Amino acid sequence: MVMERSRLAEVRIGDASRLFDGRRLTLARQLAGLRKNALAAQIDKSPTAVAAYESNSKRPAPATVAQLCLTLGVDPSFFLPGPQRSEAGGATPHFRSLRSTSQLARDQALAYGLVASDVGAALERHVEFPIPDIPRLSVDVDDEDTDLPEQAARLLRKHWDVPRGPIGHLVRMAENRGILIVYSPIQTAAVDAYSFEAGTRPSVILNPAKNDYFRQRFDVAHEIGHLVMHVDSEPGDRITENQAHQFAAELLMPAEEMRETLPSKADWRVLGVLKEEWNVSLQALLYRSRQLGVMSDVTYRNAMLYLSSKGWRRREPGVMPVTEQPSLFPRAVEILGQVGIGEDVLAREARVPLDLFRVVASRFPIWENPRTVELDQEAALPAGVVSLFGSSSK
């Protein structure tokens, strides 16, 4: 059985041309960080032709498919039809700031998330993952004064049977409830953590460059908030992001338990103890204390000024724990490897280049330089956008 699986038939260029799915070309182009006109220049076609290929109104000839493979660094199988997605899986990623993130970078980030979803679909042919279990409480994104974000966090704690007190391994807890959590490639670290619904599985994509246990936990809680509250909301506006912050604060530091615990003054010893107990940062505790009315605005501002003067806004005192690591995909890959189903087989089933598969399925961020695609990067790629296809793609 394993030998049969390992001898997957190579997809021929002609077959890829006949079965060509233009949506997969869009995905590959976005992963490479290219606009249509940049890709068209590299394959000696017009932007109109590339648009026709992507919309499936025109099928590329075998020679064009071969050129696309060489230019984008993918195998012909990448262009075969994949799972049906309505409007990219109904996915509208929740990026922190639309103003500071270019459309090309956002497209690339979404494309990576969809690739992660494809990897998950391939793995789920062999292993069983938890069924997604997220309660929904829609919050009006025009209401700045609503307490629904706090109610949503309390609803989630109750729904997930989270006991009173600090939350332990938040990433593991979310994965056990069917949320996919992966690191983004290091070359896209300019895009902060984001979340979206990919098909039937909600996803959180973590920034690999933060390397801060406390900030990453708050990021995860923030993105879970979007998944609970903002399924149908437009992403990126100030009120939506503030609501996700409110949700994260209540999830990690419930008002009922914290109001009597937080100090009204900047008692750093007490705050240090609470930081260790609740697995949150000093800054989060100070903000929460002011938010709950325990600490006055003046005291809060003075505490933050002191914190800044000591350099603690960049690196707080004390031991920095290792960031929480995703385990859903890595463990599945390990289990399948033990029965002879290797990464190369799984990557082919997912129709994802092997190096990109490894990034998606890794417990830790992969700090490797990407291979430049076969084009003039300076002419084709805008500042801050780098191809996600690496040297071992082929």
C-alpha cells in the first residue's frame, strides 16, 4: 500500500494543459508575489492572456504551461483542479491594518493561507482532526461602546469548558477545537498575524518573527476573537480591531477574576507575580487595570512612561518562555512518516512544493532564504514582497 502511494504518477504538461484550472494559476502568481503584468512579461504573453487563463476563459497551450512551471517554480500538477472554493473559500482575512499592508502582500498572505488549507485537506485523508467548534456571537462593528466582545469571550470560555483562572497552552486549546494554526513564511513577516475561514476549517496564521511568548498568546486570542465575532465583517478597521483586543483581554484576563487582583498602583512586584501566573505581559496587565477602572488614567500613563524608560516596552524583565508551538500538522506528518508516508508524498497529494509544505507543517518558523523566481525581482516585485517558492520547489 505504501509503495503504491509513493509511486504517484507524474502529471504531464499536456494533461495539465487539458485540465488547467485558472484559479490555481492565480494562487501560484500570488504566492510568487507577482501582478498579472509582471507574470505576463516573464512568459512573453499579454496581461490580457494571463487574465484569460486565470478566469478559465482561455486554456494555455502545453508550451505555456511549461513556461509557467519554470517561471513560478511549481510542478504541472499544481495547475490541476483543486477543491471548490466559493469566493476563495469565503475567506476575507482579518489583517491588522489595511493601510500598512499592500494589496499584493494581502493577496500573498491569503494565498498562503489557502495553501495551508490544501495541506490540511491532504493530511485529513489519512488522519482525523478535531471538528471545528467555535461559538458565534456577531458584533456590530459600528458600535464602539458595546460590551459584546467581553460577552463573546465569556461565551467561548463556557463553550470550551475553560476552568476559572489562567489559560494554559492557548494554541493547543484552539487546535483541539479544530482551529488550524500555522506560522507564515519568514519572508512575509511584515504582515502581522491574521485569521480567516478556509472552507470548513477556521485558520490563524502567526507572524514568525515576533518570538515573544506573551505577544503571540495575545495575537492568538485576538484572532480567535475575529473568528467568533467577525465572520461577516469587513476586516482592518479600527473598531473591529479594538473589539478583538477587548475579546482577547477578557479571554486571557477575565474581569470577574482580575478586578480584585490587579493593583491600583504600579506595584511592579505584584504585577510581576501576576504576569507569571496569568501568562500575559506587564503592558497587558497595566492596560487591563485601567480598562477595568482599577487604575486611574494618570497612574496608567505614568506606569507606561516608567516602563518605556527602562526599555521594557521592547523586552520586559524576567524569563521569556518559548513561544507556544502548533502541533496539529507536525504531529500528523510525524505519525504518517512512521508508517512510510513521507513528506514528499504528502506534498504531492496537496500539490504544494515540498519546501512550502515544510513551512506549513512545521512546529517552528523556518528561517531560510527563498529562491528568487526566474525573473528580474527588482523590476517585477514591489518593496516588501518576496516569492514564497523556495529552492527545493522542484
